[in-house]
Amino acid sequence: VPIDDLIGSIKAADINNALPRHRHQIQHHVLRPVCDGGEVDELTGLILRGTFSNPMDLPEGAIAIPLMWVYLAKANDDGSGLFARMRARLTVMGNRQKREVTKFEAYSPVAHPVSFKILLIIHMGDPNVKIKVFDVGQAFLSSEQTRAVYVRHPPGYKLVEGKHSLYFLKLAPGEKPQRTVMRLLLALYGGVECSRLYWQAFVGWHIQYGFQTTHYD
């Protein structure tokens, strides 16, 4: 089935069920073209945000954390659930960092879903209250990485130091991954403390606007 025929005609959930779990299993899959497009969009956004340092040799005593791709078929915004595009997210393999960060350093409080439901019920019939939902792309990248974390090149790609900024190239068939690493500058998804870093940035932003924290939730 041509890729263009899948868009808007099949449920995104069915696409996700058909996606292989590992990247190497997608190389000859029918969904490979849309996965490629998602990877390009993700890498472009990461580089524009300044997520990585320039490639370097791994400092002595440091460890290099591998990166991995995670794919998700996104649905239309009209509530139909029909497939619209493929989201490719580059994540840190945080399981390689378990001995570096304590549970307290990685813990990030979250609100209980009941709290949101209560707020909706209270204000649902109020004509003066408008409720909007926003999906912030690459939200974690709004917070900076505080520790020295070094990562490998994205699977299937290499990051190259350009004249003004980084850029990425797809590895040629049979080309081996680069041996250099990049220092992680922003809280990329998957890192053990990245959720905590984002929470701290999120709370700090609201406090600057006059909000106060509570301990009820």
C-alpha cells in the first residue's frame, strides 16, 4: 500500500501496532519512508535548539551513553484518530546511567489526574473561562543539562561540525558509526534526571510569574 494512501485512511493506533520495536527492523519496512521523515524533523529541531556540543573524543574516565529512536504514529487533531504523520523521537538510553544519579535527584513530582478533572468540572459551565490544550514539541529541551553527560551519535546518522553550527549526515550503507561523542547540553528525553530538570524549569517559570507552589497534590 503506498504511504500516501495510509495518511488519513487508517487509524494511528493500527500503525503503531504494526511498527517494529527496534530500528534495524524498520530498514526494509513499508513505513521506513515516514520514519525517515520523522528522524529528519527530530534531528533538525535538536540541532536548532543547541542540544549537542561539537563532536569530540570521549574524556578520560567518562562514559558514552547510546541514543535510540522511538517512533509514534500521530493522529489528526479532529478526533478521528486517523494517521497523520510519524513522530520519531531521539532518546537517551537512561538505563546506562542508573549508577550515576540517585532516585532523589531523578524524582520529578507530577499532578494527579483527578486534580485536572476537578478543575474542569468546576469551570466547565463558566462562560468566562476558556480552556485550551497545547502540545509543546520537544518540551524537555527547554531545560539545560546540569551534569556532564556524553552521548553517541544518533543511530544511522553522524553529526558533523560545520562552519556555523552542527549538521547531520545519514550513514552510507556499510559505514561504521562515528567513535566521537557529543556533550549533552539540554535535557534530552530518556536521561534519568531529565524529567527532574524539566520540572525544575517548569516550576521556576511559573514562580517568576507570581504563582505559588502548594503541597496539596
